[in-house]
Amino acid sequence: MKKQGICILGATGSIGQNTLDVIAHNQDLFDVIALCAHRSFETLFEQCQKFEPAFAVLSDQEAAQKLQNLISGTSLKTQVLAGEEALCEVVSLASVDKVMSAIVGAKGLLPTLKAIEAGKVVLIANKEPLVMAGALMMQAAQAHGATILPVDSEHNAIFQCLPDHYRTGQTLPKTVRKVTLTASGGPFLHYPQEAFADITPSMACKHPNWKMGQKITVDCATLMNKGLEVIEASHLFSIKHDCIDVVVHPESLIHALVSYCDGSLLAQMGAHDMRIAISHSMAWPHRIASQAAFLDLVEVAKLNFLAPDTSKFPCLRLAYDAMSAGKAAPAVLNASNEVVVHAFLQGQVRFNAIPVIIEKVMNKLYDLSADTIEQVLQVDSIARNETLKEIRKF
Ligand code: NAD
Ligand code: MG
């Protein structure tokens, strides 16, 4: 494998740090060209000292100035850039071969799209842009010769269970009957629904299996994460929603399955460690060591599976509804969810109000169009405002 120039969007987050860990153990294969984040300048400074990127970008101007001050006191040659436009500039640099898209939320849409338009190999962890504008992103990849590789563990697992010649965006082989995403069920799988109103942010931020950023951890607790992933899968694998199943698998050791016409079910298994999917996407079509632990099946002994309960966790149903409704509905679902989860983390809304508010906003805005990126961004902004209004009413 030729040495690959890498740009990481969201370098200081959970996926970003795991990506840098994979790079640290494979220094001969990767060259860190640009590290980007929002305002965590101290973490970014430490990463710059260790990986010596050509560019460090913070979307927040003030934080970028603080990073500049820290770097000026060293012999580092890293150039500091500020602002959202700078994110879009570094992903397109000629020295960048691969872009890890790992910003959280809708803010990742424009830089990820720029990377696609620059024809890069784009490793997508940041699922929200695919939910908002998946069809437009997949079309752009086709038009600009970009390769999109899934990092989200379930989608990476599906990709691994498909034939070697399969590329994302293509229709699935006719021999594939359906794909199944597994869900851990989150911390409230067996928690009584009557007590959902009293769930606090700190309770919702404790995932049974994975250590991740706050937003996705709350999404796992409401099962919205699985809903977003169903929509994500529909775009990555060009598959209709009635061919995408969800099964609750509390051990999170099988990440997804692909069912073939002869009755075969291919599954991808592994420890719940994101470095497996990250390293797979970074090295594809090769494989490299990820430092993740190997599974001891005798120690695992048992795997459990159960159907998701959408009356207890309506967010999963809302995502299927949004996908059937099409048009702007998935973008509305995503924007509303981002705002209401933020409000929940601030203690402004109760846990059980999350799906109620999102559904109200979806019912109001189901008919908007989202045929261009400009329309998607407009829908995103309208849905955020509507959600804030609904939150105030609660
Ligand atoms: P996180 O909160 O840990 O990190 C988010 C990163 O995005 C940080 O580096 C932050 O600085 C950056 N960021 C936030 N807003 C930004 C902005 N406006 N401009 C530039 N950078 C910004 O999140 P995470 O858990 O690493 O998740 C990142 C994405 O990957 C999410 O979309 C999540 O759904 C997806 N994902 C995460 C995991 C996981 O294990 N953490 C697994 C699958 C998918
Ligand atoms: Mg996932």
C-alpha cells in the first residue's frame, strides 16, 4: 500500500482519536496532512505535536487564535487555519488522498461534500449528512469519481459481507434479500417505560458497550441512532427500506448481517471497538492491524437477539416514517433530533419528550422539498427553528 495522505474532520472527537490511534500504529502507511476540529484547541495542539500535520483547522476563530499562539511557541511548521471555509479547503488539497469524515451532526455536510467533489476516498462516520442529503452525496460521488467507504460499524460490516466487487452507491447484487443492522438496545432496553420521564442526561450518556461522543450516545438510548443508520444504509447500499431490518443484539458483537437468496446469512463479528471499522476503511482493499482485541468466542458463550420495541422507542419508527415520506422528511428528522437532544443534555426537555417533539415538527414540515443542497440547508434551518418553538411550548 502506497503511503496515504489523510485529512481528519473531527480529529479531537471519539472517532478522530481512534483514527489517530490506528495511524500511530501504522506510521509507515499514513501521512497526516490536516487535522480539523471545532474549538478544542488544547487537544488539537497535542495532536499536532504528535502527528505534525501541514494544517490544523478550527472552525471557531477564537480557538484557532489560541492554537496559533501555542504553535508559535514551538518549532512546529503546522499552518493554522480558521473558519468553516477552511475545512472545505483542506479536504481538497492535492496531498490528501483520504478524508475521515467524523464531525458530529449536520455541520459535517459541506466539508464532506467538498471532499466528495474533489474525488477523494471519503471514509464516512458522520452519518447525519447522509441522512439529510444521502442521494445528493451519492450522486456527487458518482459524478466526481469519489469512493465512499462506511465507517459506522454496522455499515462497515455490511460492506464487508458483500462481494469484493461491490462498491457503495451501486444497487445490491440480486442474490441479496435483505440487510440487518444490529442495535445494542442502549442503556434503557429493560428500563420501565413509565420511568422514562425521569431519565437524566448522565443516565443516557452511559452506553453499555461503546464509548462515544455525547450526541450519538443519547441517540443510542432513544434508538434514533438506529433509525438514522437505517436511512444511512438505504443511501450507501442503494436499498429500499423494506429490505433493511433492525434486530436488538445487546452484546454488540455481530455488527450487521447480509441475507442471501440461498438462505445464507453472512455476519461480521468483532469486539465493540471502532478501530476495527476505522482501520478497515483506511486500508481498504487491504487490511492492517487495528490494536483491537480479538474475540474469545468461548468466553462470549452466548449471543442474544430480540425484536426492537418501537412503542417504547418511537424514534426508530419515526426514522422509517421519514424514509417512506421521502423529500425533506429525513432532513427534518435529523435537524429536529439534533436540537432536541442538545436541549435534553441541557436539562430543558425530558427524555420521553424527545420523540414527541420530533414527530410534531415532522408533521408540520413533511411537505418541504430537498432536491438541492441549498434546499437541504434551508430545511435544516427551518426544522431547527420549529423545534425550538416546540421546546418552548413544552
Ligand atoms: P464527538 O462528539 O466525540 O466528536 C465530534 C468532533 O467533531 C470533534 O472533533 C469536534 O471538534 C468536531 N466538531 C463538532 N462541531 C464541529 C464544527 N462545527 N466544525 C468542525 N468540527 C466540529 O463525536 P463522535 O462520537 O466522534 O462522532 C462523530 C460522528 O461519527 C457522528 O456523526 C457519529 O454519529 C458518528 N459515529 C460515531 C461513532 C463512535 O464510536 N463515536 C460510531 C459510529 C458513528
Ligand atoms: Mg453504528
